[in-house]
Amino acid sequence: MSSKVYFGTARQARLEARETLPAKLDLILDHLHLRDRVNKETVVIKMHTGNNMVYSTIHPVFVRRVVQAVKDGGGKPFVVDVNWDTEGAEKRGYASEVIGCPVFPAAGPDEKYFYEHERPYKSIQKWKISGLIQDSSFMVNFAHVKGHPSCGFGAAFKNLALGCLAGNSRGAMHDAMHYDPYWFPENCPDKSILPQIVAACPHDGVVIDKDNPESLHMHFEQCNQCGRCLKVAPEGSLKIQPVNFHTFQEACAHAVDIVLSTFAPGKVVHLNLATHMTPVCDCFGFTSMPILPDAGVFGSDDVVALDKATLDVISKTRLIEDNIPTTMEVHTREGHPFQWLHGPLKDPYKVTEFGEKLGLGSRDYELVDVMPLEFPERSSLTYIAAR
């Protein structure tokens, strides 16, 4: 059964406020009946406030509209993110006076307020869900769409998977990528070759293992699967294989499943804002040039359908290659545009596949355009008179 995903394109026919993205967000909130659903609810708005000098996160104008909608419906809203991002969030515009509600660290100021959930998955046994997430009765998952070095793409799934977990759970999800072996030392008896393998990678994706100087360690975030290292490594000694990259996305799906299980059915709304999409996550603490044209704003009750629809819309555009940092490279032009940059094995769709298998939603969706783009023959430019 298909799920509905509401969409407002970043394009507009006329230079009028009612055709802009904040106005289209309002229409999406209406379609999702957010105001009707939050009466007397404690509403946590999970978003990424970024840190340091990032300015490409969700603009406070959008956050304020969501906060106001919750208030209009009789809910009590507050924004959360991880502690090192909420500290200083007001410097990036996320002050209560601006967005209309307080901003809190999801697991407390020292990351010690969480609930443990046991679910064995590869090297992970327990998952720590932030206390303010699990304590809330309703959640608005408001994600900024961007690239990501671990999986190619970050949006609704990643906003919950990493942002709602506390302490070492986030690191454990990244470490799980090393669960399946990729270095086979028996096929490389001459250890003098190791430095040559390391030197072959221009992105520092392969390094000498700090705990074992006769072994190699992969930094999967830096690896774009160009294969230069494989040309130096003896056959069968080093493997660049899908399972290591896909593990992170499967871990994200498990984390989201646990997070959503703490809410009653119908008590979560998901939103994606696909503007100023940068190569890497907002947690890097800075903003680079956008690598894709602005797509628009999306909303759904189905996290799987939402991320799938967002990816599909973005896939119809091309990378703005002139905006890619000069230290990054495009070595494939196949697959989704995010794969062009981060590598073919970082398939952004995998997280939606894993999520669907866990019963989190459907990859089959109906895209409902809340304001279809018009193509009038001409439209006058409204003059704003000086006051």
C-alpha cells in the first residue's frame, strides 16, 4: 500500500510570498493535520542545529512555523539536538525568542540521560535512546537534506538514527562498518607493501592500524571506492565490498525502528527540507557551496516513503560539479547524484530498503504536490513601495 508524501517545489511561478517554501511548508502541515494531532501533547521537534559557523541548516523561519503550528494545536513544543550542537545554537538563530520555543540537549548537557534498548546487531548490543526523545508523547522529525560521507545521504532517517541516540551509541554505529573483515593479511605476506597501499589513497581512506602496525584500517567515510588501493594491494588482501558500507545504513534503520517504537502510532510526523544541499553533514561545523539545486520541502507520516520520494526528486537533477570542493572527486556518473560524489557503494536508497524490511513504512508512495508549478505566459513584478 502506497503512502502519501506531500511536496512543495522550491521553484515558483510568481515572485509572491504565497509561492515560497515557508508558505508551502504551511500547506504540508495542513495536509498532515498537525494542529489537529498535537493537542495536550509534549512535542519534541528533532532537528539538526549544526555547530560552529554552519549556516545551511534549517532556517529559523521554517522552524518558527512548525513551532507555531504546534502551539496553535494546543501542543507544548521544544527543539532538541545533541549536546555539543545545542550549546551555542542561539548563535545560529535557534534562540527561543526567534523560533518560539526552548532548545534542549536531547540526552542532557552531559549525555547521561538516556534509556537503553537491547537489540543485537553485529557489534552493537545496546542502543541508548536520548531521554527527552523517549519522554515525549509526539515528535516532529524535521531534517535538512545533505550529502553524508558514511552513506552518501542524510535526511529523515539519519536525523533520528544519529541525533536521537546518546553517548557511545553513535560511535558504535560507525564502528559496526568494521564488523565484516576487509583486510586479509594472509594474502599479503610482504608487509613492506602496506605503506604503498596507504600512499595509493589520495583521501586517507586507508591507514596503518594504530593497534597493529602489520594491519590496515579503513576510514570508510573518506573512501569513495575509486579502487586505487586495490591496484597496489596483493590480490585478495584488501576488499572494498558493499557489506561494510551498507552496515551503517542498516544500523541507522535499526536505530530509527527503536526510536519510533517509543511513540504511539500516529504520533510522529516527518519533514525534509532539501535546500542548500552540501557534500557532507551539518555536524562538520561549516557550510560549503551547494552541490545540487534546491528541490523543495517534503512531509509524510511515513519515514521510508519520505526519504525515498526526496531521493527520487533529487535524482532528476545533476551535481553542480563546479561547486564541489577541489579535494573531492567525481569518478563515476552512474546511480544517484550523491553516489557520483561519495561512491557507488554508498547507495542512499539502502536505508529505505532496510527500513521497509523492518516494517517502518513503504517505498511505494504517492507524491502530492501542494502547489503545482504554473507556467503563466507572463506575470507582473509587484513593486514594493517605500514606506
